[in-house]
Amino acid sequence: MKKPVIISCGEVLWDLFPEETRFGGAAANFACHAATLGARVSMLTAVGDDPRGRAATYTLQGFGIDLSLVQVAPNAPTGSVGVTLDATGKPTFAIHDNSAWDSIVWIEGLESRVSEADALYFGTLGQRGEVSRATIRRCVNVARTAGVPRVLDVNLRAPFFDDLLIRESIHLASILKLSDEELSVVCSACGICPDGPPELLLLSLLESQHLDFVVMTCGARGAILAAPAGIIHQPGIAVTVRDTVGAGDAFTAAFLLGVLRGASHDENLLRACTIASEVCSHSGAVPNLIPEIHSSR
């Protein structure tokens, strides 16, 4: 079977947990999981000319990700995020400003790479910086013109979003992924009253925003998919939670791969929830395949 070609656009960074430093960033987590699941993934991002940047590219390479679109920003550090966990393993993030991934620039050959891909991934946080936002949106517009599926993973991290960013990002997407905690904010941004059953809200987003799919993760309760054929529910998968960092990114990767491979909706949701639950069982967003890499704080 031909491996799907996917370009992931956005942030790569280090999650600074109380006890350790772990590789992360929604776009990077997605890329690692998609590669692990059998896709050919290229990462469009920027890192600093520093130890964390070199460790990040080494980690991406360890997952088999193509580095030809990874840029080095000489005047900004590789991104980092302070992470604290509550008693249930749910994270709170303190995202540091002026990071390398805010400075992703358009480069020669990018248009052809995007137009020839099987799918393109982008998020809201990756558009925090003006330079990166312009580059990512140019990529998504190229993908839209070429008929390439565009997956938007809404990852709302205050204060780095507003209603306009949400609306404009959804307008560029063909597949929308969000969490149940983000549903009311996304609906309000799109002019949809957030009151009512989540199934009806998801269908309203699907129809009003002219999307192919809207899929929502619901934590331990599983996921809900709104598709042209209707609503599909998937119950959660029981697991002992270590932390939930990156579970949504793994879900998105598995879901997209299922769509590209023509899996049924029921089969696809079950697999995506299963893979997300496995991520919750270990610390950090991706498996620590390269244990000797631990960036200094």
C-alpha cells in the first residue's frame, strides 16, 4: 500500500514538565504519530540555532520525518512550554513568546510540495506569529486550490487566539478537529449559538462551514464524528492515565490516516480513540524513542 504523503505545518517545541523535558508541539506530535502509523511526513517548522533545536531535529529524524522543510531561525530560540499537571493528568501550559516557530518563512519549492501532498495539517497555535501565519495560510490556500485535504486541529491556548483567527482558519480547512472543551468557543466564533446538544452543534459547523468532516474528542468519553451521513459516536477506551499531553494529536493523526486509507467511520473512530488512549498511558506527547535526548532548561 502506498504511504500517504502528509505535510505538517506549525510548532515544534519542548514541554518542560516538573520532572523532565519532553519533545512536543501539536504539529510536531501529529507528525511523529502520523509517521509511526505509516505516513510519509514532512515537517514545515522552524527551530533555533541552539541545543534544543538540534535535539528537536534529531528527534524528528528518529521518527522518520523528512527534515527538508525544517528551517533554522538564527535570532530566536527553539520553542518551549512550561507544563503542569493536575491530579487527573490534565495539563496546563505556559507558552513562551518569541520562539523560532513564530518565524516560518515561505521557501522555494514549497508550492509544488504542498500541491503534490495527500493531506496538509495545520493548527491555530502555529499561526500565533505574523510571519508563520502568512506562510501557513499560503500553504493551505495552495492545498485548497490543488484539492488536497486540509486538516485544522483547533488548539486554543490563551492568549494566542481570537474569533477572527478561528473563523479564518476553519474557512481554509476541509476537516475540523476540536475538543469538547473548545466546542462552545468555536461555535461562538462562527456565529452559532453554543447552546444545545453537541451533536447538533457539530452538524451546524459541518454544514455552515462547508466541511467534509468535523470530529470532536471528548476525553475519557471518546469521540463524536459529524459527517454528511450523520453522527457517529465512539465510547472512550479505558486506560490508566499518566498524562493526556499529545493524546489529541495522536487521535488526529490516526483519524486522518483512516480517512486517507478509506476506513469506515466506525473503524476509524475506534482506532483513533485506541491510539489516543495509549498515549495517555505514558508521560509526554510521543514515545521517548531516543532516551539520551534531554534538552537542558
